[in-house]
Amino acid sequence: MERVSWRSLMAFLVAVLALHPCFCYAEKAPNYSFVREATTAPRLSNHSYIVIGGGTAGCPLAATLSESANVLVLERGGSPYLRPGRTDKVNYLLELYNTSSDSYAQQFRSEDGVHGHRARVLGGGSVINAGFYSHADPEFVKEARLDEALVKQSYQWVEKKVVFESPVLQWQSAVKDGLLEVGVKPYNKFTYDHIKGTKIGATIFDRNDHRHTAADLLEYANPTNIKVYLHATVHKIITTETTGSRPKATGVIYKDATGLRHEAYLTEEPNSEIIVSSGAIGSPQLLMLSGIGPANQLKANRVKVVLDQPMVGQNMADNAMNGLVVPSPLPVEVSLLPTVGITQSGNYIEACSGLNLPPPPQEQMAKLLPTNLNKVSLHYSVSPCVFSFIMINIGAFINTRLQGGLIIQKDGRPLSTGHIELRNTDPNDNPKVWFNYFKEPQDVKKCVRGMETIISVINSKSFSRFRHPSMTTEQLLDLAAGLQSNARPRHPNTATSLEQFCKDTVLTFWHYHGSCKVGKVVDSDYRIIGVDSLRVIDASTFHVTPGTNPQATVMMLGR
Ligand SMILES: Cc1cc2nc3c(=O)[nH]c(=O)nc-3n(C[C@H](O)[C@H](O)[C@H](O)COP(=O)(O)OP(=O)(O)OC[C@H]3O[C@@H](n4cnc5c(N)ncnc54)[C@H](O)[C@@H]3O)c2cc1C
Ligand SMILES: *[C@@H]1O[C@H](CO)[C@@H](O)[C@H](O)[C@H]1NC(C)=O
Ligand SMILES: *[C@@H]1O[C@H](CO)[C@@H](O)[C@H](O)[C@H]1NC(C)=O
Ligand SMILES: *[C@@H]1O[C@H](CO)[C@@H](O)[C@H](O)[C@H]1NC(C)=O
């Protein structure tokens, strides 16, 4: 008898394991013959194109170039394919706050006191991002003077490989209905397009919640024409002076994981060039390390000036993120941004729920919890009942899944901008970055509008099931302020003045852009103004972030 039940228990366990999502990977990770560790790279090589950064723009760009030319891609990070479950939807926050020195996300803090992340992996930001996929607004395409037909074809090229329709389950439905109830209309259903109202967006997560990334676009590459080296950190772009003293890019110096130095050069073909796709922070940093940037800054860091280009690293912008954490009395699904509200005022409202949270003792969440609890109890002397469910829900913040969700908002076109400065000459280090969030008063007003919409949504009838009725709006504002880890001053009126709330609790939307802007650093063909054989193709060239979220357009641009 005992034996039988033991066996049926085993059978039951096997069945459960077999049904568990981790055991049903439909797709095989690609096994690219041309992706290798840089330690296996020759010390010296020649190529028609050298792409610096195998990120969201770099991968589609290199795949495209390899159709007809010899391409080298140098990526400082490793492969995203070694343990695919790591990048599943539910682990989004876990990977983002992985502080290991070789994790996919390099942590950094801007001079504004806001914690941020920079991709450091083949596939770039598409390996660590929230996956939302949205086309640029038609104005963006016009302003950038891109060929509309080519834009469309290029989006489709991306979509065939890595884009899916987001499922909308109970919690996201409540957010969607809440948005419609408070007037973020019309309902535009599922669409790639950027249109005012409430819509369901696309995503790079498939139906099993596995992530697809820009690295998958390398499946389009011609394997005989491309080499991708991992853990290959470019230290410098080599330039020579041509006649008339106009500098020309001719090669790069990079180091592999053991610190060994390699050099790669451009072939003599007339079209040969180096393309910097190192991201909005990495691209201006590398240009400066190569002597292309504001002369005073280069001299201060003892970098030989190749070209005094004062605009490199200026106009650095980010879209502020503000929002609320809303604990739920009911269980919620794992969701990452399927529903989006695009308001008349130009605020983008997005939401996620049920994610795994980083375990303590990681500073980001855990350290603040006791302070937060004290704060909630001291400032608002919450009722024991409210206090206990905050405790229960905060219990859910520790090394487990969030029972509840985050509703956040982004300002589509912030006016405030900042700049970057070299901290030192180590390309592995983060430069100093200022975004100057809310420097312009209009940006504060816009944030307040967005927060008002979020507050209306959580107080809407449609959303009421997923919100503890006894928790006041002020308590939710205070909870949001307490749970986050930015190093900005807190003011006593954070929960009573939305202006103050916006400034004190600002986080990054990670949509950094503008540091190598078209018209300032690169021309409308993305060539560096004043240097031959050198372009920049990535988010640093944008003057605003396209669509609600930029990755679709970054990949399209690479194509
Ligand atoms: C946490 C997070 C969430 C986001 N959520 C979304 C979202 O839901 N939807 C959306 O559309 N967008 C989202 N974004 C934004 C989007 O992912 C980025 O705008 C986009 O990935 C930027 O692409 P890029 O090619 O400019 O840079 P990246 O993709 O960052 O590529 C730059 C690459 O260059 C490499 N590199 C840098 N310096 C060097 C060097 N010196 N040598 C060699 N290699 C180098 C880096 O390792 C990296 O792989 C998010 C971003 C983050 C970080
Ligand atoms: C990947 O392909 C290489 C040959 O190109 C082979 O040696 C290796 O075993 C393959 N790896 C996997 C995990 O299939
Ligand atoms: C690269 O090109 C240079 C000059 O064209 C040549 O001297 C050198 O031998 C080439 N190196 C390789 C590894 O092909
Ligand atoms: C964090 O990153 C390191 C280095 O890539 C990796 O070995 C580790 O497994 C990651 N941790 C998690 C929780 O994925």
C-alpha cells in the first residue's frame, strides 16, 4: 500500500514537473557558429565594417551588413543564451538588480541620484528590458526624415522574429478598464501603432513568457561574413589624419576577458566604416575616450584631442518614471506592460504585476523596508488592520513575488536635458551622467497630470477589486516613496503635493537618448560630423523617444 502511494506521488511529481513552464521550452536557443569569446580572436584582423556594441541596434545592423560585406561585432558582455530562463518575464526585476560584475545589467547611479542600468550582454537592452514593443509615432519618422516604406519593411523584418501579442489577464484588464473609465479613450485594441487612447501593445516575450531579443536577429546574418566576439571591450577608436586634417576612423583597440589587447582595422574598400552602437551612455563615452568630444574635458582626462566636438554627450535625456505600487487583496498574474494609456496630455501610463522581486540583502528593496514601515506608521498612524496588510504585502516583497502591481507613467517628450562627462579613462566604468529630471517646470506639470490619471485609475470602479479599500491615496503615495531607492532628498509633503512627489520619487524609464543627437553630433545619415568612416546607430541619436517605448525603433534603425 505504502509503495503504491509512493509511486503515485512520484508520478504526480513527474507530471507536475513536466507541466511546469521551465520544462517546455519550445524554441531552441540559437547556436551561432560565428559568436565566440574574444579570447579566441586574432590579435590583428581586417574587416569591411566594425560594429562596436552587439546591442539592440548593433545586432540587426550587423546581420544586415553581413548580407554583402565582412562584419566584425565587438560586444563587451557575454551570451544571453546560456541559461534562457534567467531572462523570462517573471525574473525581469531579479536580472535587472543582479549586481554581479558580469551580469546582464551594469548598475549605475546618475548624478541626479537616480539608480539606473546599462545593458552589458549580446542583445543589449532587449535582454534586460520590460519587453514592450511599439512603433514610432508618424511625426518621429517625419522629423528623422526616414523613408516611410523602408521603415515599415524594417519593422516587419524585426517582427517576424522577435515580436508577439501580449496576453491581457485579470489584473491588466482591470487597469485597461480603469483607463477607459477615467477617459483615456478611445480603446484601440491590440496595435503596434502609437495612438492616443488605451491600447494593448506587442512584446518580445512569447506566449510561454520567454524573452526574445535583438540577438535572435543574428539568425538573419550570413554566417560566413560575420564574426561576433563576446567579452570584447573596445577601449579606443583609432583615427588617422587624412589630407586637409580631417580625421578618419581606421580601426579599434579592444581587450578580451583576460585583458589581452587586440586590434581590428578597416579594409581599404571605400565604404568601409566603423559604427558605434554602444548605447546612449556608451557611445558618447567611447567617442570621448577616442579623442572626439569637448576639448576641455578630453584634456582634463589627458585624452589626446582628435576633434573638438563640444556637442558629444550634451542633450543627454531620460524620461522620468513616477508611479505607485498597489498591493492587491487578490492574487495577480505575472504581467509586464501589455496595457498602455496614451493621454491627451502626452503621458504614457504602463503597468506590471506579480513579478519576482530581488531577494534581500540587496539594497534596492530590502534596506528600505524597515524605514518605510516606520514611516507609514509614524506619519499616518495607520490603523492596525492597514498596518498588518502592509506587513503581509511587504512580506511578499521579500524574495518572492509581488502580490500587486506597479502603475507607472512616462513623459513622452521631457524638456529637461543633461550631459555626460568622463569620470576616468576606463571604458568599463560609468561616466558621470546628469539627466536633470524636472529642471524645466513644464516637466513637473506633466508628471502631476500623469500621476492624477494613475490615481484616478486606482480609484476607479473597474480597478477596485485589486485595491485594498481601506488604504488611502496618501498612504499609497507614501508607500511608493518609501519603497524606492533613489538618493534624492525626501520632503515632508511628498505624499500631499504631487509636485514634490514627482521630484522626490523620480526613477528612470531607462529610455536614455540624445547624447549623439542627429544634427548635433551626427548628420542625417548618422555619420559623425567632422570625421570620416565613422557613424553612430543607436538610441543616442534620438531627439525624443519614439512611440511609447523605443526598442522597436532602435531595432528598425539598425536594420
Ligand atoms: C530596464 C530597462 C527597461 C526597458 N524597457 C523597455 C521596454 O519595455 N520597451 C522598450 O521599447 N524599451 C525599453 N527599454 C529601452 C530599450 O531597451 C533601449 O532604448 C534600447 O535597448 C537601447 O538600444 P541601444 O542599441 O541604443 O543600446 P544597447 O542595447 O544598450 O546596446 C549597447 C551595447 O553596446 C555594448 N557596449 C557598450 N560599450 C561598449 C564597449 N566599449 N565595447 C564593446 N561593447 C560595448 C553594451 O554591452 C551593449 O550590449 C528599457 C531599457 C532598460 C534598461
Ligand atoms: C554549437 O555548435 C558547435 C559547432 O558549431 C558545436 O561544437 C557545439 O557543440 C554546439 N553546441 C550546442 C550546445 O549545441
Ligand atoms: C590587414 O590589412 C593590412 C593592410 O591592408 C595588411 O598589411 C595586413 O596583412 C592585413 N592583416 C590581415 C590579418 O589580414
Ligand atoms: C547574476 O549574474 C551572474 C553573472 O552573469 C550569474 O552567474 C548569476 O547566475 C546571476 N544571478 C541570477 C539570480 O540570475
